Amino acid sequence: MQKDRRSDGRRLAAGALAALGLLGAAGTAPAYAESAPEVYVALGDSMASGPLIPDITGPLACGRSTHNYGHELAKALGVDEYRDVTCSGAKSQHMTEPQQLSLAGVPAGEVPPQLDAVRADTTLVTLTVGGNDAGLVGVAQDCVRLDPGGARCQDEYTEGGVDTVAQRIEEFGPKLGDVLDGIAERAPQARVVVTGYGDYVKPGGCYPAVPVLPSDADWLQGGVNHLNKVVAEQSAAHGARYVDLYTPSRGHDACAAPKEKWVEGFVPTDLAAPLHPNRRGEENYARIINEQLPDAR
């Protein structure tokens, strides 16, 4: 992107944001300085970091790829400065607390709180978080059934008639609200974009390619959709822009053909971590986010 085009976009930013309902918590749109450089900070967990997608950058245990959606978006926007602090395993607490890292169970140091990268000069923030707060990857791993006649996984996560995964998702909501308030305090002029999670498995699943029972496949994706709903609600309540990745990714789940899928199953067919986006998915997530940025062009 040429700098004069970005300046033109910033002159129109307040009006565009008002038209799209992207007002800050105080009811006013962020003020963009025409001459300010575009400084983009990417925050989040492994869906944002892109583990095992070549090439690796940053701490090895963070699984940060040079082709995650943040890198692809930064390249498309031609930003002046890009800070990627996404990290596998990150929870909402790691936005404000250091994250202890490990590789194969071996301690691998720590990384600073991700919000340390958000400063007054930041003009764009993307955030993907919540999957680890809900423990969704671990739950999916517990749901593997080599016997199609096995017991339902979801019953193991029901106590006294309460879905404990759904309960964790609801408890995550206020934590996300606090994170968004923290971003606004540190970078009041920044556009804040929060993504949901994509489509991981089609209705009824595709046993044995994805070895979870049909009812569990629907329950697992239902948990992802529940998390997306909570993320969308908190984003709206705290002045951030929510980007839906589920709807445009339908048909590109782990059951799809290798050249069509955006996320990998338990046994990847591409260079990516199991149950995570591949490079195709990260590139498409970047495209979808870019299309929804009010002054990205």
C-alpha cells in the first residue's frame, strides 16, 4: 500500500467507522493522524501463530509462522511496522501475564505479556484468543474414538447436567472484555479487530478420517460456535470489530479434500499442526480480515 493511499484512508476513517458502528467505548471514533505510520500488532493463540507452517520465527515453542494470518495481512496492507507476539498455548491471562513455554513437556523459557507490544503508536491490533481458555484442543483429543461404537465424549464433560466446556466458554467472556479494555487504554487510536474461529468439522463429522463420533463432531463444532458467539458479544460491548471466520470457512473443514481444507485433522495432510489452520487457511483468514478493515485500501 502506498503511503498517500493510507493517508487518504485515514482522512475518511472517522466517517467510515461511524457508518460501520465501529465507535470506541466512549462513543467516539479513534482519531488517526494523517502522517502517523501504520503500526500493526498481532495478538493471540496458536490459531493466529500458525504452528508448524514454514517458516518459523520467534520462540520455537510459540509456533509462530512467517505465513500466519498476521504476517499475510501486514504484507497486504504494507504496514510500516509489524509486531507479532502470537504464541501457541496463549490464554486470555497471557495478554497481561508472562507465558511459560515448553517443548515436549520440557520448559522452554517464557515470553512477556502480549499486551506489552501494544503501545500508544499502535494503529491496528488483531486478536484471536479463547480456545485455550475453553480447552478445546484438549477436549477434541479426548474425543478420539478408534471404536465407532464407543461412548460419547460429550458425556465425560457433563456434570450434574451442566456442560463444563460451555461453562468455561461463558466464564471466558468477561476475561476477553478486560483484554479489550486493556488494548483500548494502551492504544486509544488503534483499530481493534477480534476474530472468531473457523469451521473445523462438517455436520455429522467424517469418521474415521476425523475419528470422533458423529454426535461428538457436532458437539465439538457447537463448542467452537458457542465461543464465537461469546467473542462477538464481547467485541461489540467493548468497541472492537468482530470478524466471523466460521461462515466463510464452511466447506473447508478437516473433512474436506487436502487442497480444499483450511484446517488440518488429527493426522495433517499438509505442513501444519493437527487441529489447526494450514497455510491456505491462514492466507484466507488474512484475506477475510482485510476485506473487513474499513480503511485497508
